[in-house]
Amino acid sequence: MYALNRSQIIGYLTEDPEVRQTPSGQTVGDLNVMTKQIFINASGQKQSGTAYHNVVVWRGLADIASRFLKKGSQVFIAGRIQTDEWEDQNTGQKRYKTRIVADDMILLDPKVPHSPLSADSKLAGGLNQAEIIGNVTRDPELRQTPNGDSVVSFGVATNYSWKDRMGQQQEKTEFHNVVAWGDLAQSISDTVKKGRKVYIVGRLQTRSWETPDGGKRYTTEIVTDRALALGVHDEELGTPEMGAKTSVSFSEPASAKNVIPENPTAVPAINYESEIRPEDLPF
């Protein structure tokens, strides 16, 4: 295994599952899941945030979703992040949609409902976590928001391999948009370059903007609060043997983690198109 692509969420369905049969007879379902999290904004105040996730469940998980889940159900989902691409038949432009393809699903609703928790309880909220290990596809681009916050954006590629129904090995490259804020953004800008392998931990966020012609566009990104530069030897241990794996951390101090601007959608314009091809990736 030479790449990691993992997402875990705990949240509530915003509508009933949509389950159908593929032409080949497989059961597939679409879930829309809402997660809530609490973070510290740039002013040092607690702020709650809501994220919406598209989840795909196949076969047995789709059957379970059809039988036991409904709008308002609480679930745990673990899977991989996948971005689908297609061409708009009206404009001819490329469109993208990022989803979580579920590998595991746990139903969390009790038989007898529990008493609700207060909004400020340390046990309230949900889970929204993404982890990837992959290669950086372009040099990080550092920018400043109008209120002076530093933000960096870059792409990371991960590979996913599987065997198709004919037993043939298949492989697909996923391209992830990654965003970091504050001191972490500056550290990544100073350290990370195209081609470097990195470990990223953060949360999935989908934001939207309006094009000059009035159209609506969406992008899903990993807002990271911790990153590791991989493949760098530790001076205390000396030069590693060929193939050994060590890492250097450039994560933020604990006091700065999860600090993002008060308006997380006010991100400078970012070009997420990668000029790198899957066959050019060094793994």
C-alpha cells in the first residue's frame, strides 16, 4: 500500500436514502449526511460549522440503508473520497462531484431515544475527518484574504487499486484539494513542493461560488489542521537505509489548531486544475 485515502463521518441523514439497481443488477444507494463540528474562529471564539456529504453505499450496505435508514437517522460512515468527472451536455464544460464511497457503515439510532444533549456539551456534535497520504501535484499557492489571514492551497494525488468483475487489476488516481490556514499555511508554503509525499489530516468542506455568467459551482476540499512531510530522515537516527520511512512534522501548535477565519467561505480564488497526469506521478 503506497497511498492512503480515508474519510470517517458521524452525522444525520438529511433525507431518505435513494436506493436503485444498476444495469448489471447490483444495488447502490445514495445518502446525504450532515455533520456538525465546533472550531475556534480567528477571533478566538467558539463557532459551530455544518458540512454536507454525499455518500455512496453498494450491495449489502445499500440493502441495509434501504431497510433501516430514513431522514434523521444517525450513522457512522468510513470509506474513501472519490471525485467523479463528467461533461455538461449544455455547456461542454467539465463538472466534478466529490463523494464518500462507503466501506463500513454503523447504524447509531437506539431502540429507545436518549435525552438530547445541550449544544455546548463536550459530548455533542459529530465526526468529520479525512486522512490522505499521497504526492503533491503542484507547488502550494500562498495567498492573503482581505482581512489578512494566510491561506494556502495545493493538490494531493492518491492511488486506489481494485480487481474488476473479470479479475483484472484496475487503478485510479484521485486528486484532492487541500487548504490550510494561518501559521500552518505559511509552514506548508515554505516546505512543501510538487512531487513531495505528505500526510494530511483535516475535515471535508464543500463550498460554492457564482461564475460571471450566473452559474453555481461547487468544490470539495480537505481543510487540514495537521500535516506531515514524509520521506525525510531524522538527524538523530542518521541516514536511513533504502526504503525506510521517517517523517518531519509541520503541524500547527496545539493552541492554533482549528483556527480558521470567521467566514470560511471567503477563500481567494483558487485554480484546482492540475497539470500533472497520473502516469507522471512518482509512485
